Amino acid sequence: MNRNGDETEIKLSLNEEKLNGCK
């Protein structure tokens, strides 16, 4: 269960990086 939560945080971080890169 913990690992799943970590994966979610990583995905959110990657999405934020992509949004910042688009700007």
C-alpha cells in the first residue's frame, strides 16, 4: 500500500514538471 502511494506522488511530481516545462 505504501509503495502505491509513493508511485502516486511520483506521478504527480512528473505531471508538475511537465506543466512547468510547457510554460
